[in-house]
Amino acid sequence: MIAGVWIGEQQVAELERTREYVEFRYLPETTIPVATTLPMKQSPVRTQPGALPPFFAGLLPEGRRLSALKRSVKTSADDDLGLLLAVGGNTVGRVVVLPEGERPKKPEASIDLDAPDLDFENVLADAGVPDPNAIAGVQEKASARTIAFPMGEEAIVKISPPEHPWLVENEYACIQAFRGMKGQKNKIVDAKVIRDQHGRSGLVIKRFDGQFPHKHAVEDAGQLLNIYPADKYNVSFEEVTEAVLGVVSSPILAAQGLATQLAFSWLSGNGDLHAKNVSVINKGQGFELSPVYDIPSTAPYGDTSMALSVAGNRNGLSRKRFLKYCEDYGLSEKKANSIADEAVKATDNLARALIDACPWDSRRQRDLVRILRSRRRHW
């Protein structure tokens, strides 16, 4: 099997699967690298049979979409290239992967979000969600259960999975709180909540990676680190930071952005700031941090530890440890304290906003208030 790798309307490379390996190779006339971890001088790159290089594995969907994809695609479970070909025409960023002989085209939305008979039940069925009453509660990370589908090239729609009720309203409240921080209005995704004909909510997030054929290069920190998605929790936040600062055109601005994201994540009770939830984008002036995304509070679902360690610790982030992190990456004490103060201010009323938006049971409400109050008190 051979697949074409495209950037815009230009084919730049191929992926070939044999019985012995999967090989990535640039075409002889190519002058555009596909990814930071796939320099042209190192072409070709071979991986184990069925496995893709980490950059391409990182283009695959996660959570329920990946599970549903594996069921629907008639290929072996470990055939990542076969899976990628099923979704490779509409990935995050500018890279498109298609069967040999096909050309990229503008992706079409599978659902009309403005239709009066909009029904998210169909989206849930496509994601393999059975009767919600048949699903027991779980204690895994929220991202493993997230249901997110691309709507053409314009937006992504996310729907709350049954075992994480009101995740849509939760994330929207956190987005609004983050946007309220000084200088952060345009540094987080644009989003809105819509409802289908049955009243089920969906979070519509405007895509930030451009439109075909002029899409922007995007890589998440997992791709920058050349790790597989399964390892997104197995690195430290310092490793993520160093990977990002190693490619951006303005390391000091990126360090400020990462510190802001880290502070808000801790103070909002978000335990899912993993390597795939930090990305860089190149709009033509070099890589910079992408808009912030995927920031719901996971504390109401029993997830209170950090996704990635800071100074070797996942279970707590004191202000002292945060300031040391900032110092290590070139931020002045004044700037670091300013970032911390803004995050404290932004989360001042977040627990109440979340409870107003998400009618959780009284135990979850009490736990959320207690956790966020305790974290802010120690900052």
C-alpha cells in the first residue's frame, strides 16, 4: 500500500506499507519538510510493520472517534496507515494523507449545524455510544471519552459523553474565564454552545489551522517530542516546554504563554494538560503557540492530579514551584507573579460559574468549591 502525503495542493512525500515495515520518504523534488521531526536529510524513515512515524500517528483521532474508526475501517487493528487513510483528508494542520492517486480537496461538513432538525444522537451513534444508561462511570482522563468531530474545515463540534455530564458547558465556562485574563482574549479558541432539536448541547469550536489549500503547519508537543499519542502523559511539562521553545520564533513569548496555560490549568482544576493539548502553529512568520484549547475542569469528574509533572510532582503545584518553573525558562519574577495573579483573578468566580452552568450533584459541587478554593488560597 502506498499513500500520498500532501501539503496544500502539492504532493511532497509518500508512505508505503510492506510486510516488513512502513516507510516514509520525500519525493526527490520536495523542498518543504512535513514536520520538525522529519527533516529531509534523514529521509527515508522506517518504522515497525503497521506503525507510523509519531508525527503521522499524532494525526489520528483520539478517544471514542478512534475506537469507532477502528470498528468501521476494514483493516487490521494495528494498521495505523489504513486508519489514517480513512481520515487523512481532514487532519489538524496542513498535512493531508490520501490513497495513491487521489488529490486533496476542500473537506465537507458531515452535519449541518444550522439545520432545524439537528440531532446529535446521530453523532453519538457514529462515535459508538450505546444507550447512555448502559455506561458505567469511569475514572479515566476526560479526553479519553471526549466525542469531537470535525465539521469540514470551519469548526470542530464536541459533545458531552454520558459519563462526563455537562462537559460542554464546563469547557465553555473555562474558555470564558481564560479569555478574561489580561492579554488572553485572542490566545484561546473561539467557541459557542449550540443545542440540537432535543436540547442536547454541543460546543462548536472554530478551527485555527486555516482553510484549504492555504492551511497552516500545526504540531502538538507530542509530535515535537517525537512520541506516540499513547505516551502523551509520560513526559514532564518541562519536556513539553523545551520542545516548544526549541522551535518557536519567540521563546520568551511562548514561555509566557505556557506559564499562563499551566497556572490556569492548576487553578481551574484541569488535570488534562497533556502533551497533545499544547500546540504550535506557523502562519508564515515562524512557529508560535497555537490558541489554547481543551481546557475543561476535570475536578468534578474525580480527576484532580496534573496530567504532566512539574518538578517531578503531579499532585500539587505551589506558587513557589510555579515561580521556579518560570525562572528556569527565562521569565522575570515580576512577570511570573503577574501571570500567577492574573490566573488567580480569572478563577475567582470560576467554581460558581461552573456550578451555574453544570447542575452536578451536591457532592461534586462541594468538592469543586473546596478544591479550587484550596488551590487559590495557596497561590
